[in-house]
Amino acid sequence: MATFNKEIRMNVTTTDSFFGSMVRRIYHAVVENSNALSRQVSLLEYPLGEYMHCNTPWTEVDHVLMPIRMGVRAHWILGHLDIRNRCINVYNSCSNTIREREVIADIQPFAFVIPHLIANIDVWQPMNVNGIQCVEPLFVNLVHDIPQQSNGTDYGVFVIKYAEYFMNDNMQCMPNLFYAKSERTYLASQLYKHGVHKINEGYESDPNFLSMRERKARKAAKKKKQTCL
């Protein structure tokens, strides 16, 4: 929707679940030495818009919506990277049972690593302190007064609905409750509608897009050729 739907009001792109896993895995290494990020080729491809299909470089958007699986709980939340204001807004559908300090602690790897990612693509220029490049962590803001789930299984629907309302610049009109069963039916109908649209419009995937497997295969072939030469 963010890429192809002309009715979307916000200049936004997204990440996927692999992004969160990569951020958590590299977090402590980046704390010790920011240069550790240079070895994470796949992670660096996200802000360039090269890792995911139908994605947009972060240099061309103001917002990045991130579905995040909490590291200490089997629970998903929505992270909203506000690039201009240098903060992460967090939408949690289970704030009654998951304490705020727990959510903030869980988001810290993102708050620390993402500024280094953005500085790497020259969106932000890091401050120079005593000759050492230092990128300030992002401010983490917990969004309140949003619909809450009534069980332990509907977090996926809530993450999607938060993202949908945000993309349409319609957060102020978000209802007090989401009815997960009906929302799942709605989401299924939207997927079907998109499938029909692809058939009717003759839509095809970008022929220039290469999957991660194809890119790695090409890099390996190129390296082998250079070695032979």
C-alpha cells in the first residue's frame, strides 16, 4: 500500500521481521565499536531500499514503520521511526500487562543502531566529539490512548491496523476498539482485491529486482571470477 496506493497520504516505507533480528544481533557489537556495522551488508541494505521488494530508500521518506517482535516476550508491537524528529514512536496493544519500562528497554537496540544506519547513508551527519564520531540514540516515545487487545493472540491485527491508520494520516479517527475477527476478514478481502488488481492490470514484479539468494550468487560468481583472473 505504501508503495503503490496513490491514496496513501504519508511518505512512508516499512521493514520486516528480519530487520529486528539483525538489529538485536548487532546491537552490542555496535555499542563497542560503531564500525561493526560495516560488516552487516544485509542490514545496511534496508535504508538503501535494497533488501525488501516494494521498498523505498529512507532518503525518500519521512517515516519508517517497523513491526517489532519483543525480544523477551512473544508479543509484537509497531515501531514508527520519525526521521525528521529523530525518535521512535511505539504502539503497544498490550500496555495493561507489559510495563512501559519493559517496552522502552526492549526498543533500546533500535534506538541505538538505527541512527548509525541513517548516518551511514548521509541522512544525518554525526556529531564530532573529541575526534570521535558519536551518533545520539533516538528518543523513544510510547503512544497512549490507542486500541488494546483483550487476549494474548491478536497483536498481529493491531500492529497492521495501527500502521494502516498511520499511513492514511488518520490516527485521530482511530476507534477505541478493534474487533479482530472482522478486521481479519477485512484484511483477507484487501489481499484478494490486490490479487484481482494484479491480474486485471497485468501487474508484474520489478524485473530488475533480485532476491537475496540471487544477489549472493552473483557476488560469489564475481568474486570467483576475480580470483581466477
